[in-house]
Amino acid sequence: MASQWRSVLALSVLLAAGCGYNSIQTKDEAVNAAEAQIKTQLQRRADLIPNLVETVKGFARQETTVFIRVAEARAKLAGAVQTGDLQQMGAANQALTAPLGRLLALSENYPELKSNQNFLQLQDQLEGTENRISVSRQDYNRAVEDFNAYIRRFPYNLTAKVVGRGKPRQYFELTGPEAAEAPKVKF
């Protein structure tokens, strides 16, 4: 009887090893890690905005409408990052692009702002963050593509359903009219 149990256990381990369980878990974790990187970069973007706003405020106090719109959009982005909902984060990130562009465009009206070292450093950091967001989004979508393709293949699709990973993960897509263009942070 004990030898039968060992045989069943050995067969179970062999089947589990061949059914892709470990690969499914690894690919799922790759998607989770890529998603966390997107959240990190979006939070970084949201964190840079107040410093940028304060720098611009020092030179352009009468531009309060722009400051208010940037603050509102930044708050929505920070809130979306906290929810963890990728679609909400994408929409909030996209909604921040227009008011942030208006804020950055103010430097054209204020030459002393345009040459301010703090402003220039923040501008560089923001541009770098925009690039990191783009790379993170690409990495996430690649991980999702790999995961989704894997869980659709036989026999891995059976294993994925048994362990509760049978649903494909969603891609991180930007929506709205501005989605086709990358934000421009250039002077």
C-alpha cells in the first residue's frame, strides 16, 4: 500500500512538473513585477510635479488656473496609483499630460524661469521619468503577452484553469486623444 502511495505521489510530482505550474507562476510574477514598475514610475512622476509647480510659481504667480489644473490632475494620478487599477492609472496619467504641458510652456513667457537651474533639473528629471514610464509600459505589455500566450497553450491552459490563473491579464493601454503622442517636455 505504501509503495502505491509513493508511486501515486511520484506520478503526481512528475505530472505537476510537466504541466507548467512553475512556469505559470514565474510568468505571473513577471507581470506583477512589471506592473509594480509602472506604479513606481507613475508615482515618481506624481512626486516630481509639486516641486516643478513650486518652482514655476516663484516666477509666475498669476498663472493660478494652470497650477490648479496640474494639482487636480496630479492628485488623480496619485489616487489611481494607490488603487492599482492599470486602466485608471493610464487614464489619470494621460489626463495629467495636457495641464503639465501648459505648466512647462509657461517658461517661454518667463526667461528667468527658463534659465533657473532648479527648473532645468526638474525638467530633466521629468523627461527621464516619462521615458521610464514608456519603457515600463512596454516591459509590462511584453510580460503580459508572454503570460497570456503561455496559458492558452495545451496542456498549460488546463493547469492554469486548475490553479486559478486561466484568465488573461490586461495590457496597459493609454486611452484618449493624446494617447497616440508621447508627452513633450522640450523647450
